Amino acid sequence: MKKALACTLVVLTFFISFSLFANVIAKDSVILNVSKSEVNLGEDIVVSINVDTNEKSLYAYTAKLSYDKDVFEVIDEDDFEEQENWSDIMYNKANNKFALINKEGVSGDKLLQVKLHVKEDAKAGKTAITVNSITASDGKKDIALSGSSVEVLVLKNGLSQGESIPTNKVDIPADDNTTIQVEKSVPVVGVLLVVLMLVIVVALICYYAKFSKEDSNGKKFIITAIALIILIILLVVTVKIFTTKNSDVDKDGDVDYDDSKDIMEYILEIERPQDDKEAEDKDLNNDGKITITDVANAVGSATNQE
């Protein structure tokens, strides 16, 4: 008996350890590649931003691109090129955050490429390009990905690889995912439906307590079935009302991809709504915060309208 128990514990420990190890190995992450690891003053390099994730039904990404502005010229949206199904890149050069969407809903591993130009008067040495604060969404939840950094060696024109070149300190910024807290709104229609369901439940209880004795089993079955069907329908509608909002964020009468861009501008801090009511409208899943999942919801709603 003791041997059997010991064997069972060993097997359980093995499977638990294997599962934890597998989760670490399979952790979602971003992979950076550069067109060249050594670059001269005044030259361009291209950074490819790819993802390694098991989640293939993703509608939106947001992340932060960090680089040394003493080494590279300041980039803008024109320096980005989307890959595979990803499109509608939006970039805030003030905080280096960007976001993009996937209208197909079936995501590829290649996100985008960005071109960086080395300044003519840049200091030679190592510098780092980092992508972190990465959050993706399938429209149901935020999916955090671990960041990545790649080092580039800046050479002065005419210097060979064997010459002594100073190594600059490489600073990798910490993650600072954007989550905007808002007040959770309580839909009036949803509250009325909850009250209506309670009334139906109380009425059904009263029926069985006082009036059901006089009715046949067939009539009891019909009344009960009708009441349950109505309750189920009301419950589904109520859950939908409390968990989702109108995806027409910009209030132009159309549910389209402009609605997702409106939320992206808010997440990237390009624009700020002037009052709390406008902020609450962007919280499409009504969870009390605005994240990339709300962007994904807007993209999915626009897709369903086509």
C-alpha cells in the first residue's frame, strides 16, 4: 500500500512538473530580428517584429517600441509596414506605443516591420531596440506576451570590426501596459429584465404553492415549460446587455473599423475623451476598464456587419 501511494505521488509530481515546464516553454512572446547587426552612420536597418503564440484567433495587438533617439532618427507611422493579415497601424511617437488590427480574425506570426535610420552624428557602440508592453486579444480576454530586445552595433564609417569600439549601456525599459479604469455602467434595460425575471420566478412559486393542485399534470407542464423558456430567453438577453455595449463607438450610425480606431487612439493616449461618459462608451465588454480587448470587440463587430 505504501509503495503504491509513493508511486502515485511520484507520477503526480512528474506530471505537475512537466505541465509547469511546458507552460514556461510555451509562453507567448515576441521575436525581434534585424536586417543587420552592425550598421554605419547614416544607414538604415529594418526590424522585423514577429510573435510566438498558440493563440491564432486574434483581432488586435498593442505594444511599445523603445529605441535610443540619440542614435536613430525619430520614426513615425510611415516607417512601419504591416505583415500578413495585420493592418491599420497606429503609432504615437510621444510614448512609442503602437496598435494594429486583424480584420480576418485569423492571425499570422508576422506582425510588422519598422525601418530605423542611424543619425550621421550618432555615437558608435552598442544600442538596443526593444518591444514590450505587448497585449493581444481575441475579443474575450487580454493576452500578455513577454517582450524582446535586440542589440545593434553602430560603427563609424571606415572602422573595421577588429577596432576598439565603446560599448554603451543598454537600457531595457520596464513594461507599462495601458489599462484605463472607467466606471462600470448599469444598463437600465438590463435592470428591468432582472426585475421581470424575479417576478416570473415569484409568480411560478406562487402558482405551485396555491393554484397548481387544481390543474392537471399536462397544464402544469405547459405552464412550467413556458415560464422556463421565457426565463432562459430573458437571461440570455440580460447577460448580453450587461456584458456588451453598442459597438458604434463614434456614433456615426455604422459599426465599422473606424470604431476600433477610435478606441486605439484612446489606448495609445493620442486622444483623451473629455468626460467619463465618453470613456465608458469605449468599454465595450463593460468590465470597468478599457484595454485592447475592447478594440478586438470592435473589430469583430465590424467583421460581423459585413
